[in-house]
Amino acid sequence: MGALKRHAGKAAVAVLALVLVAAGVIGWGGLYERWQTRRLVERACDGVLPVDQVLALLGEGDLTRGRLDDKDGGDRVGALDDPKTGLRVQCTVLREVERNAGKPVRDGSVTVTVSGVPTPNREDRREGLYPGTRSDLPPAPLGQGWNGVVSTGADRAYTAVLLDCRGRASDLLVTAAVEVEDRSLDNPRHRLAFSRIATATATEAARRYACDTPLGRPLTTAPPLSVSKDEYVAPAQARGTCAGVPARDQRVARAWEATGGPAPLEECHLGDSEGHPSYVLEAGYGPYAEEAKYWAFERRGEKAPGARAGELLTAGYWTSTTCDGGQQAFFTVVPAGGGAYRPAEQPADDVAYERAALKAFAERSAKAHGCPAPPAPPASGEAEQ
């Protein structure tokens, strides 16, 4: 009987040892996975990501990386003042949950781009020069001391921060597109967390690439949601990006605008009395002026005109000005749903309204940015010099 008890005791000790070893292996495996995940984020995007904030959003589970497709297979191309390629850093960190595994599917991603401004290698950017903020309604200014803009929709937030690098040939544009399925943008805490990814990345990018620039304040309040379809005003009541833009009977009776301080990208959307889109007005500064010129002229193989205002090849008009420090500003008005090319004949009252709307919009925006007033677009087919 004593021998039986001794064997039973030894077996229990062996089982306990196996359990402890297994627990240690599992625990070590979990620690190793978390270390691998953290290392992945630390090394992404040339090391400028805010690691703790990215992991707080996506978790420390199985994350993967996307990279900028360049010849070296890395996240970085060029340097800040490189006259041939400029600086381009881009990466995506993904959280992908396995389907049909009995778990909630809560995918997420953080895509960050750091671009030198202006872009020297335009011919290599078939998709455009910079990441776009295009949405159906105007983006909102980031505020809180940052020269930035926020665009929100569904569960995705896009934040862009423009840094003026003093004494350098190039500036920096830092963008972050964040999409997490279990982080609703209706919650201000989630919007705040999303935008902090961009501002923290901008802060680190300024240090890493020796960009001497004033930084904004640490974000303490959530940026606003982009205006919704139901948040329109009559043009006469506009106080933000549509302020001063005239109405036009029932054809221009509603305005969708962003409110707050100036931003590197500003839009005013106009619609008829039933809410159908009629015109889009846009003001781009720095990289967004460069991008607008690219889409208006250069992507078709044309050179940007030396004039300061004129007609777009597609329907609509443009004007421009140069701000302090040589920063370019570019303003456009485009009929909603316009064709690929300007119609052969355009009613005189359409021309008059488009020119008046663009003049009011551009003058207000330029003044808010401390820039000289741009010229009114010409009524004839000849650009204004």
C-alpha cells in the first residue's frame, strides 16, 4: 500500500511539472509574440510610428506589415532635400482576424505616409503626388495649433499634418489613415486616438529628418466629424469655408462647409434646393496646391500655365496666389458631375456665377491664411496674367 501511494505521489508531481512547463511555454510564447509585434511596429515607416499608440488601437496580437514598393523593399525612398526623388516613407500595419473561427471579425489598419514637399519625381506618381483626402463632403481643420486637416467617414479617419521646415528646401506632409472596425468615430475618444497617431508621427518625423518647425499642442480634444449631408446651411448663413459665396436661386440654395481655423485643404460644397450637388470649391495650400495643379494640368502631359488664373480644361475655373515664404495656393470651382472636357458652349449666366463664386471663396480663404488676394478668373478663354 505504501508503494502504491509513493507511485501515485510521483505521478502527481510529474503531471504538475508538465503543467508548469506547459504554462511556461505558453507564457513565454505569448511574451515572444508580443515582443515580435512591438518590434514590427518599431521598425515600420523608418521608425517614426508612435508604437504604444498603434498597439493600443490594433492590439498586440498577430499584426502584419505592408510596405512601399521600391527597389530596396523598404519603407523609405530618398531624403528630405533630395532634388531627384525627395523623401517618401510609407507603411501599413494590419490587424486581420481569421474568418469562420468563431470569433468576432474586427480588422484594423494604420497607414502612414511621410512626404517631402514639393515632390521632384512627379512622373513616377501615376496615382497622384500625395495621399488623397477625397470625400463627398468638406474635411475639417485639425486645429489645436496644428496646420492639418481631418476627414472622417464610416469607421475610417484620415488626418494630415503639414510641417514648415525652416531653412530646408522641403517641407513635410505627414498623413495617417486609420480604420478599426470596433472603434466607432461617433466616440470622441476614438477620433482623438486616431488623430494622435498623425500628430505623434509628425513630431517624431520632424526630429528624425531634422525639420525645424513649430509643433502644435498635444491633442486634448477630439477633432470634429466631417460635416454630414444633413448639416447644410443657406449660403447667406455660411460662416466657415463657404462664407461669402453667393446663392443662385434654386440651383444653389444649400452649402456644406467646414468651420474653424484655416487648414492646408479647404472645401465648400454647394447644392440645389433638393440637396443635389451643384458645385465644389476647393482651396489647396503647399502640397495640396501642387496636387491640384498636377490633376488639372500635368497628368495629361501639359505644363502648368504661367498665368495666375484661367479656365480648367474640364468645366470650371481656377485662380492662384503666392503666400509668404513662397507657398503656393490654388483655388478651383468645378460643377458637380461635370464631364471630362469643357462643353463647347456654356451659358453666360453659368460662367458669371462660377467666376463670382470662385472669387468670393478664394478671397476669403487667402485672407484667412494671410496671403495676397488672387485675381478673379477671366471670362474669356484667355488666362489672366
